[in-house]
Amino acid sequence: MGNTITSKKLKTIEEAMSLIKSGDRILVSGFGNSGDPKQLVAALSKQPIKDLTIISNDLGSPGIGLGALLTAGMVKKLIGNYYNWNPEVADAFNAGKIDVQLVPQGSFAEAIRAAGVGVAAFYTPTAAGTELAKGKDQREFDGRMYVLQEALKADVALINAEKSDTLGNLVYHKTARNFNPLMAMAADLVIAEVGEIVQAGSFDPECIATPHIFVDVLVKRG
Amino acid sequence: MFQMDEESAKIRIVKRIAREFMEMSSDRDIFVNLGVGTPTMVADYVEGDHVFLQAENGMLGVGPAAEPGKEDPLLINAGRVKVTETVGCAYFDSATSFGMIRGGHIDATVIGAFEVDQEGNVANWIIPNGKQLGVGGAMDLVAGAKKVYIAMPHTNKKGKPKLVPKCTLPVTGYGEVDVVVTEYALFRFKEGRMILEEIAPEITLEELKEVTAAEFVVSATLGTLTE
């Protein structure tokens, strides 16, 4: 097409990594190795930082995806909902090496959305009366019990999209969308790994799933 | 007592549930979320175009597993199986997906269980101190779907009843179960009571009671459990 693509948000993966610090709370997108920012996570696992709180649906598989952060000893706490695909999580938790907070998947997704839209907490019927409601306020509305779920906010979000335009508008691919649009709203710094960057104006505005206001840094997948 | 082999038992259970969905969808479209394992097999026996499968990772209109060589690694169901699209399929984010579930837009979910008790409580998410650490969408599905179907073997691997007076494992949802189908029986929960509506042709009511620790009422119109 001949046009020069310029973007104020485009950075190298090294520049992006320099923005992440020890002790950060980090949202990481993906579900079962679909829609996760694989290159950002691989680069993060080589950084000299620790004590991270990782907020994600799952933790990949042993040594794969987010599993690499646990293997590298960088994790202090996990907040998520499904670690059965990576038995190293249960091992580390049972050995007292990490803290794990399980949040039912729907409450987890909504809590991230809430953080992104300025809602501090909400009542959900999910988990009422169960072990996962322990320590949370429970009250009745219209004869049914509900649990207070607080928003899940983070310092950094690492997300993944199929394509971005030069402004940072994002489009996704099928079930790789999952938590990406939610996490894009819920962190102070949002870093998106994208497969392709096109000129602003190339996308049909009706098809943009994440408007560029939410995205701070773009890293092109290598 | 009559013992059914595992595979035949699964097929009997999922065919019976598939028949429920075909009846429910006789005059309208219905939306169903299937859990991993045996529940997924329900889809193989649903005929017609009016039962739509939802996957909680963000897809409505889940088709059969992709053929080898034609998989899209990013197109998966909630059990990480690489699947295909049906005509009219749609994708959405996880909050919208669980909005469908929690908001009462999903007609039914089918899940397995470790235990179901006579009050309609279900335990299916964790065995404490084990190698598994996850809840996934189980609690949202039992709380949100209009009808909760349990597809499970009648007894556990040690031959002990899975239908119990009170769940001993951590509960997934209280009073949420609507229908339980095993290889031996179909029970429905109505007004706080567990009612036996269908019994397998190979066993007697006395035999069923021996492998069912939960208390149940026998329907006045007790039928035969058929596929």
C-alpha cells in the first residue's frame, strides 16, 4: 500500500517489558492457550523481577504460556479460576509457595469488567453459600442469596489481538477474544501483542471490538 | 444386580438428555451449555436445527470437533477441543458469555457430578487437597442456567452411591439441580422433593434403593428409562 505506518504506541518488546516492575498486579488474557499474549509472556518470564500477582483464567500448562512464570519463581499470588490444566499450581499452593485465590469464571470476568468501567463491586448469585463465598458479604435480594464480588483491577494488562490499527483499535479472532476486551479496560497500563498493524481507517468502525482509548502500548508479534 | 458397561451407560444417559432437548426445541430455539466429558456427548444425539450450543469461552453456535488437518488452534470450546462453527455462529467476550449464563438466557446446562443430594445440591468442582485446583464456570452455570441436568454414573468407582442424603464434598450450588440421569434412573426435583420418574428396565425398585442413599419419592406415573 506504500503508506508509512506510524504509531505513537508501537514499542519493541524490550521497551514494553521495561515498564513492568516487581510486585506488579498483572492481568493476562487467554483461555486454554487461545487468545493469550504468548510472546509478551515469554519475554516477561525472562525479566529479573518477582513477587508478581497474576490475574488470569488459567496458568497455561507446565512450562507453557503462563506456566513459565511459575516455573521461574516469579509468582507470589494467583487470582483466577481454573488451574486444572497446570498441576504445578496445585503443587506450589499445597507446598505453601504461592497464594491462590479462586474466583468463579463468570464472577472473575465481571469483576475485571467492573474494574474497567468504574464499578467497585457487585452482587452475584454465583457461589452463594459455598466455600468460595467465605469472607465475602452475602445478602438476600428478592428471596435469593447473592455474594459481593469486588472489582479486579491491575497495574498492567498483557493482552492479545489478531490485528491493530496504528491508533490501537483492536480486532480479535474467534474464541481468542475471551478476556481481552475486558482486561483492556481494567489496568493502568495496557500492552497489546498484535499479529498485524494496519493504517488507521482500514477497519470497518462497526467491527472494532476494543476502541483505541483503552490501549497504551502495541507490540508487533515477531 | 444388573451392571452396565461404562460406554453403554454413558450413551444411555446422553441419549435420554438429548431427547429432552429435542422436546424442548420442538416449537422454539433453545440454548444449551454442555460441560466437559460425558455431557459433551449429548450434542452427538441431538437432531434438528433448533438446539444451539454455547461455550463459556465466548461462542454461540458450537459445531462438531474439527477434522484432523482442518483445525484452527484459536477456535476451541471450553474443554479446549478444537471445534467448528455452525451457521449463524457468534463470538463475544467472557463477560458477555457469562451474562448469557447468569442472566438466565441459557435454557439448560448438562454437567457431571461427584455427588448430588436429596435437596438438589450438587458437588462437582473439587476434591480437597487434591491435584486439581479450579472451579471454572461450574458455579456460574448451576446458578444461572434455567435447568441444570446432571449426567453421571449411578455409583462411584468404589460402587458407593453418588445420590446421597447430604453432599460431603464442597458444594457447587445449593438447590440448583433439576434433573439427574444415570444408567439406572431419571429423577426430577420438584418443590424440594426428589422424584423418581423413570427406572431402567433391567432393575427393580428395591435394587435401585440399594444403590441410592438419597431419599426419593416414586412418581405415580413411574415410567421406564429408555434412550
